Amino acid sequence: MSTIVTVAAKPRETVKNKGTGTRVSRRLRAAGDVPAIIYGHKQAPQPISLKSDDIAGILKRGSHVLNLDLGNGKSETVLVRDLQWDYLGREVIHVDFFRADLTELVESEVRIEIRGEAPGVNEGGMLDVPHHSVKVRCRADQIPDYIRVDVSNLHLGQVIHVKELQLPAGVAAVSGPDEIIVHLIRPAGAVEATEPAATEPEVISRPEKKAEV
Amino acid sequence: MPMMPKRVKYRKTQKGRVKGNATRGNYLAFGDYGLQVLEPGKISAQTLEAGRIVASQSVKGGGRLYIRVFPHKSVTAIPAETRMGKGKGEVEFWAAVVKPGTIIYELAGINEDVARRALARIAYKLPMACRFVTRRPTL
């Protein structure tokens, strides 16, 4: 089950070019902070900023629910709704937080953790994981950090579907029950180099206009 | 056979410049490990094919390789010792235009050491700097 971590956050002014906007965000990132926003529950959105080290910690732990300490005795319980990465995927550049009531039902993506050695791999198979996360519905305080999938009994040709996942009590899968999580397939095999054939793409030509009489 | 489009509207295209960073195709969508381009440029269909073959040899038939880019752009050339003028040259090869951040190959179903070795062998054949990437954490 997800542990609720308390993270310090600084509220920003809601005025453009003072607390929000591209230049302000860039300045924050240069200072080692990450701009973020809290929204939801029909309250006004609140722009905030967090330390990038704290974000790294959240990602490492896989925490879905956080308690944001906004200073002056104010705090918000939030869900991580969206993460924006830089173009190389190295750093988080913005985070969306959704105000959460711990007792309400929420939908969230939970990552799949593969455990064990599949015997089918020794039979010449390949472990294929088409989905690396599953969408679940549960109470905000019951979101699991990950869902463990044991593949130690998986032989060649066998499949684990969403409906076969062992979910914690109070957690239901939203993803289709027949969606494949893991399957052991036979790899396509080595690819041979082929001689290049001199072919050209077909050029799409406009249909000729009929001559007017 | 190197990859090329099946049908095109125009056989020859203008050269163009590669500007900006990748905003699409810059994360691992299928595999567990990938090769990310760090510089802008063009990768010819022949190079992509060479990468595919070298990766296949490296993983010895195991795993699955995904090629995330396609050579959509034709590159023309004028033959040597030809006087200037007389129009645009003939299509020499087809190339994929890549921006920094683009994932070009992805590998799945193998362990990290094998993937690193396979992707390093591909990177050696590519005309630009690349880096090995793993999946971003999801929340």
C-alpha cells in the first residue's frame, strides 16, 4: 500500500510573470526547483514549487499520494496526476497534483513489477511485457506502489491477463480483464542480411482533368 | 532491403534544416531499453538496416527489436564530374530525420547487459551521439 510522504512545497503567486509563466518556471528550474500545480475539488488552482531532490525521492519510492506542506500550518493531501519530462527524459520539469480525499475512490496507474525466473525462457521463449502498468480504482490511501507479477510458473505460450492479477483488498482493475500483462512467446529469430533490390516508391499522381468541351 | 516509403506524393524533397528537440517519440513506448539520439541529423535507411542486423546478431535471435523511426525523406545527389545546372539530382537514398531526444531503437525481452552491448554496437554505426536509456518511472 502506498505510504503517504510529507514533502515541503512553496506556494507561488497566481499572477502571471510574478508567480507563473515560462520565465518564472525557467528561473525556478535553474535554482533547482520544479514548478507544480495543485488543482481539483472545485477549489482554485494553486501554483507551487518543490525541490527537485524531493521529486526524485517520490519517483524512487513510487508514492502516489503525498502530503504537501505549504508552510504557515497549511497542508494539502494530493495525488500525483501527471509528470512532464524534459526532451531527453532526464529531469522532471513540471508536476500536476490533484487534491485528494483519502476516502474517495480514485483511478490511478500502478506499475507492474515482474518477479521470478520464467522456466519458459530456458525453453527458448521470450518474456514479453506489453503493458508496464495497470489502471486501478481504489481509495486514495489504498493505492499500491506496485503490483507484483510472479512469472516463476510461466511456460512457453502461457499468458498472464489482468483478470489473473493478485490485487490487494479494496483494489479493482479498470483495465480490460483480457488485457495481456505478460506472455512468453517464441522470438522471431535472427535476421539475415538481404541484398538490396533497386525499387522506387510509387509516385501518387493527380488524376488528369477531363478536357472541357 | 533498406526501408523506404511505398507511395509518395513527390519523389524529391527540399533539403531543410533540423531544428529543435524531439517532442514526440522521445520516450520508450514498447521495449525496456532504448537508444536515444542526442544530436540532430539524418539516418539513412541503410544505416538503420545495418543497426537492425547488428542488434539481431548481438542478441543471438533472442529479444525483440523495435525501430521507432522511418526513412520518409529522400536525399538527392548530383553525380561526380557533372556541370552545375540541369536540374536536381537523382534520389540517392532515403533517410529518417531525427531531433535530439528521439528514440530510434528499442529492445525488449533481454537483460540489461545484453541490451547495453547490442545498443552500443548500433551506436557505433550511427552518424551522431546517442545514449542508452531505460524506462521512465511512472506514477
